[in-house]
Amino acid sequence: ITVDLLQHRIEDQRLAAGAEQQRIQRELRASEECFRAAVQAVGVLWTNDADGRMVGEQPGWAALTGQSYEEYQDFGWADAVHPDDQAESVTRWNEAVAAKGTYVHEHRVRHRNGVWRTFAIRALPILDERGEIAEWVGVHTDITERRLAEAELRESNEELQRYAYIVSHDLRAPLVNIMGFTSELEATRQDIGEALRGRPEAERIDADLGEALGFIGAAVT
């Protein structure tokens, strides 16, 4: 084999390797873009270190809260959580870190525009080959509208229950009266029959009276 031919083969292999590397890089970029698009559709992505502290650049969290790099580092992210939700959020987070388990929680976060929004949080520990936590990956999903709709539905149901109680209460008294007088008519039915004894229409009247009282009782019930 000549030196020129060998150099040509080496060059061909180098070009082929370069093309393969470019293809792999394109696929990785496409995969990363697809992953980022999926995360953006779900919520705000963030990562924490093994101890559960927010470190490094967190563009999603910064865009959501308006906190600077220095402000959200370590447990500074908790300053963007509603004061009434901070203690439980941190406690539940520390419990998840200690248990190396999934963190599932809800709390209110101050949006960069100053408005409090309700978020569902889900974070998973990423374990290394030794089974130790390497980092945490989490997502904040805005569920404000859903919780507002649920609150409105609960309020509507409570109002409907109050209305149903009032209606049933207001109807109960007259229905009890009707049932009481129906019972009295049932009691005097025999007396009416005795009074009409011997008259040709007595049997028909008794049958009509019995049928009418039956309809009234069924309607009241």
C-alpha cells in the first residue's frame, strides 16, 4: 500500500468520523430542544444539589420570580414563596431530601409581576452509581386557574346545598300538615261510608275517596 493511498484512507476515515460526530451533535441538540419544549409546556424547570440547595444558574426560576442569581442561591428561593407557605415547604423539602424520595407539594410563589400564583411542585432525586443523590430535578407547574375553578365549584355546591336545605325545610311543614289531614280523612272514611249506607252512590264515593287519598299520600311521600 502506498503512502498516498494510506493518507487518503486516513483522511476519509477522519471525514467520516467528523460527519458522524456532527450527526450525533445535531440529534443531541434536537433532543435537548424537544426536552426543553416539553418542560416549558409543563412548567418551570429547576435543579438543586444533593443537599437540596439551589446552586448555579436557574434561568427558569429567575424568569418566574424575578430573583437574581444571588437571591435564589442556597435556600434563597424560599423568599419567593408566600410567607404562610415557607415553613411547610422547607420542612417537606428537607424530609424528601433525607428520604431520597419524590418531593410533591403545593405552595404560592410571587411572580415577577408581584402577583401570588399557586404552583404544584414535583421533584425527583437523580442517583449516582452508588445510590447517592447527585442532584434534584424539579418542575413548578402553575395551577392557579385550576384551584380558583375548584374553589368556585365548592362555593357553588355549598350554595346549592344551603338552597336545598331551605327548600326542604320550607316544604316539610306544609307536607306534614297535608299528611296529617290525609290521615284524619282516612280515619273518617268509615264514618262517611256509614252515613251513605243504602244510597246507590255510596260504593262509588268510597272508591273515589280511597283513590284520592292514595294519590295524596303518594305525592306527599
